[in-house]
Amino acid sequence: MSPSLSVVADNDLKAARPETARAETVAERVRRLQAEARQLAKDHIGALIAAMSEVETMAAEIAEGGDAYPAGVRDLARRFVEDCEAKVQTLEAITART
């Protein structure tokens, strides 16, 4: 048995009467696009902070990994943890001001 289909009317007034919708001015469009670009930049910075935090965790695991990792790698990972932590804090402080 196939399902029955029915037609449903579109009662959206703006779609029914597009002439009542006010066109966006150039200045409004510029403001909207600038706000959208700022939000995308904040989202991108947030993704960078998250990725750096994940790398920091991984580097800490390697730094504390014992003899399974070469001594030079453990030392580099230990320094990388410190660098990532400082950079993440700096990024967070900068983005908090905006």
C-alpha cells in the first residue's frame, strides 16, 4: 500500500507578496557581512585554540611517556607543552577583549 500524498498551500506572506519585502541597502549589507566575517574569525580562532589544546595534551603524554620515547623527543614535547599553554592563554586573552 503506497502512502497517500496531498498538496499543502504555502501560506508564507513574504513569499506570496515579495513586493512588501524591503530591499537591504548597501550599507546594511556591508554591516551584516562585516559582522558575519567577525563571527567567522572568532569561530576560526576558537578552532585554533581547541586544536592547540589537543596538541598540548598529546605533547604532555609524550613528555611523560618514559623510555618508550627518545629523550630528545620527550624534552621537545615538554617544551612544546609550555609553549602551547602560553600561546593558548595569549589567544584567549586577546579574543576576550574583542
